[in-house]
Amino acid sequence: MDEVKLLGFWPSPFVYRVIWALKLKGVKFDYIKQDLSNKSELLSLYIPVLKKVPVLIHGGKAVAESFVILEYIEETWPQNPLLPKDPHGKALARVPRSLEDRGRQGLADQKFFGGDNTIGLVDIAFGMLDWFECIEEVVGVKVIEARSLPRLHAWAQNFKQVPVVKDNLPDRGKLLAYYKHSRERD
């Protein structure tokens, strides 16, 4: 089996998208931390122009951009699919629409975008809400509330309870401190 490596930076929600997908698929990988203020030779070697994370390296070949990586993972490792099998379902899953008013194709009364039992590509793509909540706290504005966006709020709570997600989130205090420091710096 070809070796799988993930180059990432701990506060990046885009990196966590890839981590969740790999873990849901049962793919073993080596996580290689990156310091974005001092780009590594490995990052420069595989992504010489962009030099940004995440970068998935599989069999010595690099794939960049989180959503492209998610699609690569889905096509490379078919077990535990993140997208529906039928083409129409795949098409719908790839086109984000309004999160609160998606009619019968959206959240409706389901726990996740793909139904009640399992998360999929759309859930992973929107799974950045933990980071969003930290930003809300730093700027002092609450956007995703149960009374104004009830389905989205419920989805976020359900999503964060999925073991693969729950066990693979950055430390909230550390993330909050990172965003506060970033805001003060700017």
C-alpha cells in the first residue's frame, strides 16, 4: 500500500476536513505538522508555488486544496462513502445551497445532510462551525443561534458529537487564544 502523509497546520479547519475524511475511510496516514511562518522543505517540494496546507501526499504524489483532496480521497478509497452512489445524489451533494431553507433536499428534520445515520461530504465541508464559534466569540457576535437558525444549530451540535469529529478537534482554548492573538496582531 502506498504511504499517505498529510501536511497540516493545527488551527486550519481545512486540514481537519481532510483528517475527518481519512479517518472515516479508515485510511492510515502520517500527520506532519507545518509551521506556516517557516515553510518546510517538504511543503516547498510538493507545493512550490502555493506553499499552503492541507497537502495530501499519496504514493509520492501531492494533492492540494481541501475540497479537491476530499474528492481524491472519495475516489481513491471507496470504502465508507462520503457521497451518495447515484449520480443525481452526488450532484446534489456537491452543490451547497441555503443551509436553512433547502426544502426536501437539505437538512429538513435529519441529523446530517445525508440522513440520520452518517455524515458525508457536505457535512465535512460545512464542519468548520467550531472555528466559526471561536471567531464569533472573539468578535462578540453570535450568528448561529438555535432560535434563528434551528436546523443549522441542531446539525452543528449533532456533527460535533460524531466520534471521528469529536476526537479530532483542536483544543478550543488554544484555538480561541490563536484567533484572539491574530485579531490583536491585525
